[in-house]
Amino acid sequence: MIRDAAGLAQAIDRLAPLAAGSGALADGALVALFVAVGALLREESRGGHFRADHPQAAALAVHGELTADRLFDLAGQTPAPRRNLA
């Protein structure tokens, strides 16, 4: 899979409203949104995570954390009232 910022931004724009909702698709869209935002934040290629716009790996791998609050902030959405996630 080859990713770039434009494609990831498009995925985020489509997923964010679904993930912010409370319907049947919300949980799956939330997981997919975490993947897409995480991929956009990673501006390097590493293993199977290839970015066409950032083809080189960084010298040092860096661990990152992404909370749901930050996820929705980055995606420009206000989530539905909190729900329990399994």
C-alpha cells in the first residue's frame, strides 16, 4: 500500500463524520480514523508503512501516542457523547 498526505487527508475527511457519530458504523470508522491520522502524522516510510511523499525512514523510530480527544481535534470533528469502547 502506498500512501501520501493527499490520500490520507481525503480518508480522514470521509471517516471523521462517521467516527464522530453514534451509528452502527461509528466504531469501525473510529478505528480506521486512528489508522489514517496516525499514518498522516508519520512523515517517514518504515516497513509496510510507505509514504510516497516521505519515502525515507527516519534514523530512529519514534513511539507515538494518539488519544481520542487529540484524534478528533486533528480531524476537525466533535465526537458524539462518549461511549464505552470494548
